[in-house]
Amino acid sequence: MNSLPLWLIPLAPVVAALLAGVLALTRRAERAAPLFTLAATALSGIVALGWIPQEGGPVPRLAFEWLKIGANFQINLGVHLDPLAWIMTAVVCVVSLLVQVYSLGYMKGENGFARYFAYLGLFTASMLGLVVADNLFQLYVCWELVGICSYLLIGFWWQKPSAASAAKKAFVVTRFGDVGFLLGVLLLAAVAGSFQFDTVMQAVARVQAGELTAIPLVSAQVFLWLAPLLLFCGAVGKSAQFPLHIWLPDAMEGPTPVSALIHAATMVAAGVYMVARLLPIFVAVPFVSEIVLLTGAVTALIAATIALVQNDIKKVMAYSTISQLGYMMLGLGAGSLDSGMFHLVTHAMFKALLFLAAGSVIHAMHHAADPNDLRVMGGLGSRMRITAVTCGVGVLALAGFPGLSGFWSKDAILGAALDKGSPVALLGLAVGIVVAGLTAFYATRMWMLAFAGSARSADAEQAHESPSVMTLPLILLAIPSAALGGWLHMGHRFTHFLHGAQAHAEPMHLWLVAVTSLTAVGGIALGWALYRAPSAQTDPVERTPGYALFANLWYMDAFWSRGVASSMLALGQFVAWFDRTVIDGAVNLTGWVCYIGGRELRRATNGQAQTYTAAALLALVIAALALILFHNRAPDRARIYSSSPIIRTTDARPHTSHSDTGQR
């Protein structure tokens, strides 16, 4: 065991972010800011290495009471490092550390250098706090901190209207899902009487077994599917699942290293991790798990088709991330914690590699009018050999080329869908195979347009390799992108680490492996055949069926902007009109009536006895008329009262008739 305390994992980056923030505010020694964040991230990783969970041993945990409500309800703050949390901690620390090293070269000379590293440190701290949280309350707080950090980093170049707009879009869209997530957290806490993961799981199991029926607001049956669906709303927003995926491509407006961190190890991974952490709640009702599976399949397919036609190198990667996140949800929806998390780990490595390689290309093309445009690149392979080779490794891993990391984790997900065997799972399996082919094709297309053939612009002819501070992280990420998946799969290391040596590992389906391998190789071959001479003026994908649909993003952005946003604006305008016209009108009418009444009453109070006498007579006449009207209606009321059983039983009037008395 490590002598370093466990709480250093989330708190070390917090302190580093604060120190970097002080440097940013004082504008002194800004070049020292990354020293704090790099050292803190490395320290978090070292602490985690010293607390590797041991099979059969206790889970490292540290907690204390923070707030007590009433006699029984309390909120704790704590850190725990079970195998699932340890895996995510390792991924976050490795990717964040390499992204920060890469940023030393990429962000050199930028205004706000210290501010950038302060944001990165806070981002890393927020994600580590989410990962090691031992209760839903702490997870939710860090969940929102991750969202705030993404807003700050996406809008880092806030002077650009597009960057400011993208940051606001990411923040607002994810709020739609976070509302549902908060409601789910509160519902679970109300039923369990605690935010602790163990207590919540036990409460859900008791409800499922019929032992706990005192559910606030809803029945036990409704609770079992409502609570996980509300939680899943948060995952749909954070992990960019259909239909809330629209924010992630626009997040490319931030610096490219930020995109690598968001897409590989922080924000988008948060939703997948949350579903994995609470997976027993999601699989308690088959209906819920199949919704998760189907959402993942639809997301994977839509995003893959959009990635086919993108010409912005970062947006190809962005839609690829959305598609791969759909894969992860497909695996978790099939009830397989192992496959979903396995793909999260391998994807973090090769997607961070691909984004940093894209950043290297953009850095080399920075003089171009649009350095992200694949159509003005070409021939970069001969000028940027390290970037081209490492990016090629990432492309093959993403495509699921046999033997590389992506191959093993994708096969595990598709195998889990096959093992589940339900109609929805088999549909997800078919979609997953199709998406595997599409992924191999668009990844190859991206690489060929950027690195193959001859230069298609003067800027591409002048491009050169990035400095070693940027290429070294590419080389280090290329190694796990190629070999990590196979190493984790051999001997079922990943499954055994998650569940212990007694865990049952599902065997590979050889026919499925053959199908997915042929699909991946076929997609790569087709991409190479169509783009081996990428100087052609017309892109081959523009002649494919469905191109207009894919190029218009399946009209989802139009639906949100023209449909939902316009409707909300129209509703807001109506509410504003109602407030100004009806509400304010009623208030103004009340004031006007009081004013007129007071004015006329003032005229009547003139001190003349005859005026007061006339008023008294008028009041007497009105009272007499009221009495007459009341007297005319009195018999009807008497009949009503006499027919009431309550009145009959409580009537104490004397009666002379013996028959009446007998009836009583």
C-alpha cells in the first residue's frame, strides 16, 4: 500500500489549478503554470499506482460526514478506489498528462497560457473527483464541475464568436440531460435514505424483490424504470447520445488538445462511467437496458454516416467519438460491464492519439485560411512522417483492424449483444457490424486526404513536422493504441481485474470475429481504392446515396434550432406578452378602479347632512331588497337541508307527530 493519502488523487490537481489561476490573474511567471498541473497530474497517477486494488482485499476508501439532515439522513464526502474507479483514474491521468505535455508546444505563445493550464488542471480534478466519488451527491457535484470546465475550455478563444457560441451550446444542451439526472439522483436518495452507492443498490434490490414498497410519489414498478431512465438522461447529454449529440461537433472550436481531453478521458467518458458504475440499476428492468442499447446503436449509426462526408479533420474525429460512445452504450445496454469499459479504455488511447495527430497537422497548416480543411492538405506523409505513421496506427485501431486495440474491444461489445440474444440486441449487433465498416472507411478517407498523394495547396507544400514536445506524446499513445487491447484481452486480464480471478469470461465467437474483420478490412480497402489519388476535384462520397441527408447532419441540428429553439422562443414571446398585457393589465385595472372609486367617494364626503342621509336610505333600500330575495329562496334551501342525512340526524327541533317521531 502507498503511504501517500488517497485524497491526493482529486485534490492535488485542484491545488495546482488554483496556483496556475493565481499566475494567470497576476500575469507573472505564466510559463510556470504547466509545472504545477503536470506535477499534480503525475502525483495523482502515482498515488493511484500505490493503491491498486488487490483481489480479495478491502477496497481503499476514505470518507467523513459532511452534512446531517434530521436523525437518519447524512451526506458524506469520500474517496474510494475499487477496480472500476482505478481503471478510469489511470485513463484520466495518462491522457491528461500527455495532453498537457503536448500543449506545451501547441499553445506556445498563446495569450492566456497560464489560464489555459489552470482550466486543464481544474478539468482533470473534476473528472478525478467524479471517478473516485463514493456517493451520488459527490458524483453529481463533480459532474457539474466537468460541465463548467468544458464550457471554459471550449470557449477559451472567447474573442471568436463561433467559440463563444459553441461553449454556450455545449453548456445549454447538456443541461437538458442534467435536469433528468438530478431528478434521478434525488429519487434514488429519497427511496434509499442515503446517497451512498452501496445503500442505493441495496434499496433498488429490495424494491425489485418486493421488500420495500414505501416509494414516494410513484409505485414500486414505476420507480424501477423511472429512476434509471432519469439517470440515463444525464448520460445522453454528457456522452453526446442521440438526440443530444449536437453539441459535441461544435466543441471543436476549442484548442485541439482540449478536444483530445474531452473526447478521450473526461467529459464524454463521464456519462459512460456513470452508467457503468450504476449498471445493476439499469439492468434491473429489461425495458430500460434495451433503451440504453437501442440509443447506443442509433447514435453509432447516425454519427458514423455523418463522419463519412465531413471535410474538417477535427469534425471527422468528433463524429467518430459520438459513434464510438454509441458502441460503449450498446455494450452496457447488453448488460456487459466488461465490454463497455474495455472499449472506453482502448478508445481513450487511440482517440487521444488521433486528435493530437490532427492538432499536429493543424499546427503545420496554420498559415492556411482553414487549416482544418482536408481538401487543402494532401502529401503531408512525406513531410510529417512521425505524425503520419502514428496517425495511421490510430486509424487502424479505430477501424478495428485485426490485432489492434479497437479490434478486441469492438468484438467484445458485439459478442455481448449476440450473447444477450433479444431482438433489440440482435438489431444492435447488425447495426454494430455496419458501423464497423463505415468507421473503417471514413477513418481511411481522413488519413488518405491528409497524408497521401500530392499537396493540394501551397500551405501543404510548406508544412513540416511538429516539435518533439508534440510528437513524443503521439509516439507514447501509439503504443497502447496498437497493443493495449490485445494485452488486456490475453488471459482475460481486464475481466479478472474488474471481477476477480473467479469471474467468467465469455468466449469469442469465431464467426463474428471473421465477419467484423472482413468488414473492417473491406472498409479500409475501399477507402484506399477511392482516395489513393486524392487530388480529384469531386469527392467520391458526394455521389453516394444519402449524401444530402448525411451532409445536413440528418437534419437534427435544424430540428433543434428551427423546431425546438424557435418553439421555445415563441413560447417565451407569448409569456412575455401575457405578462405585459394580461397580468399587468389586471394590476393596472385594479389600481384604476381603486382610483376612480376613491375619487368619487371623496366627492361624496362633503360634510352635507342631506348627502349622508341619502346614502343611508340607499343602503337601507339595498339591504331590504337583499332580504326579500333571500326570503324568496329560503323554502328551496329548507327542502335541501331537510333532505340531508346529516341535518336529519342532528335536527333538535320538537315534533308533535308520533309518526314523525317513530320515523326518526
